[in-house]
Amino acid sequence: QLVESGGGLVQPGGSLTLSCVSSGFAFRNYDMAWYRQLPGKGRKFVAALTTTGGMPNYEDSVRGRFTISRDNAKSTLYLQMNNLKPDDTGVYYCHPLDTSYWGQGTQVTVSS
């Protein structure tokens, strides 16, 4: 099970931190990623991280603004989002790579 939280309504330039708590599988053994589904569009890659927290990888539009991290002891994945823009509005999902597991997502709305 994957449970995302931390979304909400924020003004442009604001910040949010998303969390994804996992259970039922060996979180520490999986590379993890965040994806987002923008309004009217398909689910797209945002950021990914290896099992040990190294080699973070970001989609071009979020690089320098978002930071992905994980706490294997807590089986939790995080996404720190700074300088948010209206184009960041969407539903954010965490995803263990190479699996079919998805959470229910958390809504992020960036609007003045």
C-alpha cells in the first residue's frame, strides 16, 4: 500500500512537502519515483531515487525546484517542492519502479 499526503492549495512561489508512506512490500529494496497527472494529460515522471537515496533524477521543468528524498527506516518517500508554479498543478503519485503499485495520489493546486 502507498499513501500519499501533503498536497493542498498554495500560491505561486510557495512550497509544499509531499510524503508517501508505504507498507506491504520491501520499500528499501526498490528505486522510488514521483509522478504527476496534470489536468487533461497522462501521468508523467517527476523525479526518482535509488534504493540508497543516491543518484536523484528530475524532469527538466522541476530540476532545481523539487527535491526527492527517502527514509528507509520509515518506509517513506518525500518530495520537497519549492517555487511552485501554476503548471505544477496536478495529482502527485509515488511509485516503486518496475512494479504495478500506485497510491491514490495527492492533489496539488498552485493558484493565486
